[in-house]
Amino acid sequence: MGKTVGIICECNPFHAGHGYLIESARKSGADCIVCVMSGCFVQRGEAAVADPYLRAEAVLCGGADLVLELPFPYAAASAEIFARAGVDILTRVGVDELWFGSECGDLDCLQCAARICETPAFAERYAHSVGENRGTAQAYFETLAALSGTDLALSPNDILAISYLRALTALGSGIEPVTVRREGSAYHAQTLEAQSYPSASALRKIWREEGVEAILPHLPPACREIYAGVSRPVDLAYADRLILGYFRLTDPAKLEACAELSGGLGNRMAQAAVRARSTHELIALAATKKYPTSRLRRGILFALTQILPEHLHTDVAYTRLLAANATGRAYLSETRKAIRIPIITRKTELPEHPRARCQSEWESRAWALWTLCHPDSAPADWLWKLAPRMK
């Protein structure tokens, strides 16, 4: 098989921007497009709007050939950990190029920023800025600007792009990076003002408020039928009582030991939970510039699933096959001897080593929590019973 392109994504839900990136990669001469997609939870600490197999099917309909899972807890971690896990999987699967969107669309600029971020001076100055109660994104780009001596013309939404480049270097990956300038609405836009390229945030907001019929016209035609049956998206709000109860009843010292909740944040969340009447209010009461809402949501997930800081720094033990078409299946068949990561489809295929058992346990907890965030609830082991989507 010829050129293979990898894309790390969430597709929460799949929209025109994802389609544009896949189409651009295909036009570049890609013979096979491999997507590594978040499972039940996503990088901002939110529950994925639908199960990973349904979302993967939409990705296939949008032009990809093979969809593998970026497993929990890496999929719900900070940009650095999210990017490293995704790049690691694609490297071990053997793709040639990594394609990703960015606000600036300038690979040279992003690579310059990535090199600065690797220096001790950056780490020291960034830690100092965050310690002064600046927001993490603000501190990140203020530090970059100060150390570069030039205007790198970057947006906070470029942090993930920079993280991909840093991960490629750290892992010694031979994958070539390619960036495409983002089109349409801003990443966090809450309205559908850009009809051609609406943001995922806007689609989720309107989906929650008005139902799936309100967003179907704004989804790519090829995947509308797939989402049509999902009347309401999965949402952390459906688990409000569980979340508030856990943070009210758990020893703050135990919360502090969880990933993303150290340095007094676990205690702050416990105090906020006493007054909060919903997960949304809990986050609003605890949030500051130093503790953005995405970190709080990740802290909630990691507390409920018992994820410790050291768990995030382990290597991915395996990935799950979510969807594939004939081209994707042919790629797996042709490269099976060169692929350096187990790709499983069922529980009986889990590798027999401690790291895989740990990852399986983390994922099982995440799935159990995700089913409680479902509008209709579902058995805790429901996702184990689903099969990859084939075309």
C-alpha cells in the first residue's frame, strides 16, 4: 500500500471541519487514512456525545479507512498526554504522515514553538507564570512570546498542534507532520454562524437544547443518518447526583491524590460540592484562572475512575478496532507483522501482561461512568458487547 496518513481526533460529533481535513489528506495522495479517535470521554473532560463505535462509523462515512481507539485515561488528559498517546499509537501502527488542524496553519511557526517548549527556560518561566495565578493557556503563550523574541502569531487553540510536534520528537517517530489551517467557526464558538464549518461546541450545545433534528442539517450529509437516532447526546449532567455525592462524601485527601486534583484543588472541589446543586455549578464554583473548567472536568473523571498521576505517564498497552472499510482491513492485513501494538476487538483478545490489565480496568471504570451519563442509562458492560463497524 502507498502513503498512509494518520489523524488524531475526537469527532464529537463528526463535522465538516473533520471532513475537510480528511479530504485534504486524500487529495495529497493518501491511499489509506487511519484515525485514532477518543473513546467514551474526550480531552476537555466531557462525556463523548455517542458511543465510540457509532462515532467511528460516522468517521468512515466521512472518508477515513480505519478507526482505532485512543483509550481512557489518555483521551481525557491534558494536551501533552493526549497528543503523546495518539502519536504513539500511530507510530506503532506505521503511518507515514500525521495530519492535524491548527489555527495558524504554519508548520514552521509551530515547530519553532515546539522547540522552545522543550527548553528548561520555558519550563521554569511557564511554572512561574502559572504560579502567579495566570490561566494556563495565557501563561503558555506569554512564555512562548517572551522566549521567542518575536510574534509567533499563535492561538491558544494551537497548543494541541504544538503538543503533536513535541510528541513526535520525544518518541523519535519517523512520521512526517502536516498541518492544515482550520476553517470556519472558532473552536469554542457556541453558535452556528459559520454554516459551512460549524464548531463541535456549537453543535453539542444546540443538540442538548433542541434535539438532534436541530443539528442534522449542519452535519455532513454522509453521516446524518448515523446520528439521526441519537435524540439527546450523552452528558455529564445526567450523572449529577453521583458526582456531587462522591465529592461531598470522599475524604479531600483522597481527592488530592487523584490526577489533576493535587495542590489544593481536591479540597477546593470538596468544599464547592457542599454548596453546588449540579456538576455545572460545582465546576463554576471551583474554577479560577489557575484552574480552568477543562481541568476540573478531567479531575472529576479521574476521581471517579481512580486515576492517579502516574497512570497518565504509562505507555498505551493496546488499542481497539472501532471501524474499518475494505481499504482499512487491507492495510491491517498487509502490515500485521510490522504493527507494534495489539489491536483488539473483544475482551478475550486483551494482552496478558500487567500494563494491559491496568488499562482494561481503567477503561472498564470509564465505560461504567459513561453509561451513567447516558440519557437512558445502560448496563455498565454495554460497550464490551458492541462490535466494530465494517463497510
